[in-house]
Amino acid sequence: MMVDQYSGKVLLAQGSRAASAGVRMVIQNRAIHTGDILGIPSKTILSVASLMLVMQGVSGVVMWWKRTGKKQTLRK
């Protein structure tokens, strides 16, 4: 939907069924990322998946840190 910034009148309103494939994909992408598709269950799943990504990053850094520490002690 496009709205005139000065008057507030609607300039263009387009339903998702009449929209082009690109516009529909953008609408679906937003719905997925905001959890609008399945409500609370999808928000919970996406939150857990996001936390898992963070934990993978943290555990990767910890594993790297431990590995580099062992190499330095072996060299001495």
C-alpha cells in the first residue's frame, strides 16, 4: 500500500492475490520473519533457531580458543 505522506490519502492498494510474484514473495518473507504465519509456535521455533545460531558461534570461538591455547603450550 502506498500512502501520500502529506495528505494521508491511499495512492495504491494492492491485494496479495492480484500482486506480482515478486511482491507476493516479499509479503511472505516478511510474514515468515515476523512470525505471522503460525503465530506463537512459529515465533517459538524461530527464536530457538536463532539462539542455536548464536550458540554455534560462541561454541566455535571457544573451541578455536582452546585449540590455539594448546598449540602454544606444546611449542614451549
